[in-house]
Amino acid sequence: MWLDEGWIEEDWVHRLQSPNQDARPMGTVVDTLVVHCISLPERGRDPALITDLFLNRLDCHAHVSFGELIGLHVSSHFLIDRDGSITQFVSCEKRAWHAGISAAMDRSNFNHFSIGVELLGDIYTPFEQAQYASLRRLALELQARYPLRYAMAHSEIAPTRKTDPGPFFDWKGLRKSNTYELQIDGL
């Protein structure tokens, strides 16, 4: 079930609103799912730090690597924890700030027409089966509401800047082989 404002109203999705969002351009069709991974610090597994980052309350002096995050305002529509729990930070009707400078398939500014999903993890470690199960459930829910056609890696839309979700992410079950076309089965 959905709230009219683009929030999933189900007990399997926790909701926290990030201030790092704005309106999508008028008439935008949301047709792409962008898959990311995130960890703070690198290889970290504490979802509270990601939550703090998305809510602009991360103590950037708590770890030496956080210094580069000072003044950064980012968000994603969803975060999937290692145990499969899902938090929604931005309404799917709004533009989350997850893709940055991005271009692929003769399109740019992927924040405009995509839904961003962050998986807690890194490019060095396989993801958990619980994360794949939650991603599948989420993708099916999103596909029932939006005309999603594509599933892309952050690295595919920003190849000079990003490497996530990395080589350990298993695309089988999320998109057709050798394409960006969304195909949800058996994630």
C-alpha cells in the first residue's frame, strides 16, 4: 500500500525523511532503478551512520575518512541493511540526490527519472541473501506503481566517478542478461 505522497506504507518499510530532496521536473516519467552500495567508513556496517549522512547529522569528525563528507548533502530513496530491513528516506514522487553527475543511454541527470536504492555494503564483499530478497520485494512494489523499465548500477551511469555496487552484486533476477532492462525474478 502507498501513501499518495509516494511513501510506501507497509510494516516492512521504515520511513525517515531526508531533507536532501527536491521536486522532479514536471512531467518526468520514473522508469529507472539505480542500485548503489554504501558503507561508512569504507567496509563499515553501521546503518546508523548512513542514516545520519542522509539526515545531515553525521559527525564528520568522528572518523578521519568522514572529512571529505563535510558539506555534502546526499540521499537515496531507500537503504537496504545487511539483514534486509528497508528504510525509505525520500518519497518516490520526489528527486533524491543519489546519482550525481550521470549519463547513459543518451540520457543525463539520472536523479530526475530514477529511484535510488542503496545496499549497505561495499564493492569488496558479497551482498547478503536477505538484501536480495528485500530488493526483489521492493522492486516488485515499485514496478506495480511506476513504469520501471531499467535497472542500472551507479557505476554504469557515472563510470568515471563510481564503482558501485561492484563486482559482487548479482544482477541475475533483476535485469535481463546483457541488458539494462528490468526483469524481476528469483533475486
